[in-house]
Amino acid sequence: MADHNPTEQDMIARGQAVFDDCYRGVVPQPPSIDPKGFSGMTMKMFNDFWGGIEQLSMRDKRMVILGGLLSHGRADMFTIHAECALRNGEMDANELRGVVLMALPYIGFPNASVCMMASEQVIAKVQSGAPVQPPSF
């Protein structure tokens, strides 16, 4: 039977595992986790949202994130999630392009165009077999 009252450390540990499943090295884990700091909050969020909300698959969750990033023209963060989606097999290159095209009439050309350019760069990178290189912020 599942523990319905996990400790803070349990939530952080599960969050770290979900973080790894989500990003697969595209974004590295923080070098240390402060349970009361940003890193701890991040891992607890991964536990609750990426690891929870069981009505949605990882692909569904990724599509929600991609749509949100598209709507704000956040090509920097869109690139990270697009690469993860491709590397994790959550979608293929044509489906990724379709996500951007579907959003276009709702988010406008400027936001969609920067994310489409980012998509093409990520698709080329992944298809070339280039290794994962975490972003530098």
C-alpha cells in the first residue's frame, strides 16, 4: 500500500527521480538540495506535478508546458522541453512542428516563429546524434 503521508525527504527523493525522467540529462539536477530553498521547492514541485496529476501522461504534460512556453515566445525554455520530448520519445519531429503550427493562430506569429526556429535547431541537433549538452543560463 502506498504511503499517503510522505515525508519532505520522500517528496524530494521522488521529485529527483521524476526530474531525471523528465529531463534525462538535458537539464542537470542541482548539485545540492536545500529542502527549504529553491532546489528543494523544485524537487517537491516535480514530485507533485510531473510525478502526480495522473490523468496526464508525460507526453500530455510536456504538450501543456510547450503550449505555455509557446504562448509567451519563450524559445529558450521551449528548446529545452522540445529536446526532452524528442529524446524521450514523447513526440517525433513532425509532431513537434505540429504543436507550433497548432498554436500559431492563438499565440501570434512572433511567438510562434521564434519557437519554430528553435524547434528546427533542436530537431537538427537530435537527428544528428549530438550528445546532450545542458544549457548554460
